[in-house]
Amino acid sequence: MKLGRVASAAREIFSARLVYGEPVERDGVVVIPAAAVFGGGGGGGGDDSGVLPVREGAGAGVLARPVGAFVVRGGSVTWVPAVDVTRLGLAAVAGVVALAKILAKRTKA
């Protein structure tokens, strides 16, 4: 695959369609889901003039996660954040462990 075609494909991938999902309408309320999207890519060229030929190559990666949704109701728009319960739970556990270690050190001293 030529690098120009890879760049063209990347432009299609990294579009607003990836960040904002299709609007969903129910009972007069429109919900537009949104995601945080991170990505990158790279590539190289080819050269057959040497003893060992060098070939072209390219790669790309994308990470997307939901962050919330815009809710349109009665002419007003509100933002409703997505809550990652697993991340909140891990943060709470890390906080409890850190507090327990601090308290354990204070009682030994």
C-alpha cells in the first residue's frame, strides 16, 4: 500500500464521525454520543538499488473511548458525561491503600 493511500485512509478514520456518533431521537429528545479519540501512525519507503531490497511499510492505531453525550431537549442542549465505574473504583481502592500505608507508618513511629 502506498503511503499516500495510507494518509488518505487515516483522514477518513480520524473524522468527526468517529468522535460523534449518529444522533438518536426518542420522544422529542435527541442524544448525540461523543468519544475521545487518540491515534497515530507511521511509515517508510522502498529502495531496490542496494544489495538487499528495502520494502515499504506503514501502520496506524486508533483508541476511542466514550466520554459522554449531548442531550437536546426542548431547544436546550446539556452535556451528560459518561461515568467509568471501573476507573472510579480503581481510584478509590488506590486511595484507600495509600491512606492505609500512611496510617500504618504513623502508628509505628
